[in-house]
Amino acid sequence: MSVREIPLIGDISEGVVRAGTTVRRPMRATSPAVHALLRHLEAVGFDRAPRFLGIDERGRAILTYVEGVVPTHPLPAYAVSDEALTAVARLLRRFHDAAASFTPPPGAIWEDGSAPEGPAEIVGHCDVTPANVVFRARPGTQPLPYALIDFDLARPTTRLFDVVTTLRHWAPLADPVDRDPLQRPLDAVARVRLFCDAYGLPTRERLMLVETARIRFGRSYTLMRERARTLGGGWARMWDGGAGGRIRRAAAWLDAHEDAIVSRLLAPDP
Ligand SMILES: Nc1ncnc2c1ncn2[C@@H]1O[C@H](COP(=O)(O)OP(=O)(O)O)[C@@H](O)[C@H]1O
Ligand SMILES: [Mg+2]
């Protein structure tokens, strides 16, 4: 029996298709490690990620298709709401707590990406953009973040590093000129606090958040430039489309708002 395959268009991967209730993805060097993570998530009862079902006759990974909507750009209102922000923070926290008990298989190969200072605490998702989150609506409500997809960049990291990457896209930590139209008027400083409260980020990490973001921006810049040069494809398209300038402006925005972010993050509950 053959099921019609529908191409799924994302940021980077080529050849991702939907086939019925499944998604088929070309295997990469990192796929065995990612599949081990997905199996672990399933084993500990974290049901907000695709399940790994096996390898198909064409050598592609078979994952479950997660029903719902995935926002695309320009982002719709439901994707930039405070409710969506708190829901994605809680989702990330649940994922981190589930991933904390995962021991990667010996010799696991992960995508190399910007690395935190110091030792890794968990295998993080490392790419929680709105396009990598499935939203679901309950009757009478706007769609809210429901599940994480696209674990291609998962790798050992720290919770805070993954928080910062997520905030980069969702607060967002970005110069208003680079934001999606509906994100422009948002109070990103207040939303950093909202996110960290919903995640339950301890004070120790709050104190390190801005510095961690600064480190992350610097590393992303270098890494994206290198990927564009050596890998081409979607990476080159992103770089040629001005990704480097956006990171530089985000870093400048962060510097300008550092004091506001820190005082908001550490202020007593209203
Ligand atoms: N398991 C899944 N369930 C539902 N939708 C998916 C799933 N995997 C991918 N998609 C859809 O396909 C798009 C591209 O897949 P993704 O894994 O994010 O690839 P890319 O690396 O290109 O970003 C996603 O943004 C989403 O819309
Ligand atoms: Mg994606």
C-alpha cells in the first residue's frame, strides 16, 4: 500500500514529507542520537514530541505526524500572544525535565552548534522557533504551543542556553526592525520575565541570562557564517538573507536593554 507523500517545508531540511499519520525524514549522521532521545522521551511519558517509529524501505526515519498547526511567517496573532509565550515556556520546562534523565548512547553524534560555557546538563532542543512548535486549539480558544518538533539541532547543552535560544525567537530578543510585524510592538523585556516565571527559572540562572545570550549570539554568528560557507543550501540562503546583521542588531538591542531586563527579571512578584 502506498500513501501519498506531501512535502513539508521548513527552514533547512530537504526531503521531509508527510505520509498519512507519519513524517519521513532523510537520515543524517546525527539521526541515531536524535532517535535515542525521542525514544527516551516516549519512555518517560513525555508525549509532546514526535515518536520515532523506525526506518522505512527507503532508509528514511519514520516519525509520528503531530496534528495541529505550525505557524509560518509572518507570524499570526496567536503565535505572539503572552499565552503562547507562557505555554511554550512550560513546554520547554517539561521537555527539559524529561530529557534530564536521558543518557546519550556511547559515541552519540550530535549536530555541532554553539556550545555553552562549562559542562552540559541535558540534551536540549536548541532550535525552539515558532516553526518548530505544533500549536493546538481547544474548542473556543486560540491555538497554543502543544508539542516540539524538528530535533535536528538537539545536543548536550544547559537549560539556560536552551532558554536563551527560545527567548531569542519568542520574546523576541531582537531589534524591532528584525521582528515579525506583530512582534514589533511587544514589550520584549516584560516577556523575558513572563517566560522565565512560567519556566520556573531560578535566580542563579536569571543572573546569568543576559551574559549567556551575549555568548550565544556571538557563537551563532560565527557558526552560521561557517555553515553558509561550507554547507551552502538553506544555511547560505539564511546568511545571504541577512542573518548575520540580524544577530548583530540583536546583540546591540540586548546591550541597550540589559539593565531593564535584569531589574525586571529580579523584581519581586507584582
Ligand atoms: N512530526 C511532525 N508533525 C507535524 N508537523 C511536522 C512534523 N515534522 C515536520 N513537520 C512540519 O514540517 C515542517 C518542516 O519540518 P522540520 O522538521 O521543522 O524541518 P526543517 O529542518 O526544514 O525546519 C515543520 O515546520 C512542520 O510544519
Ligand atoms: Mg524546522
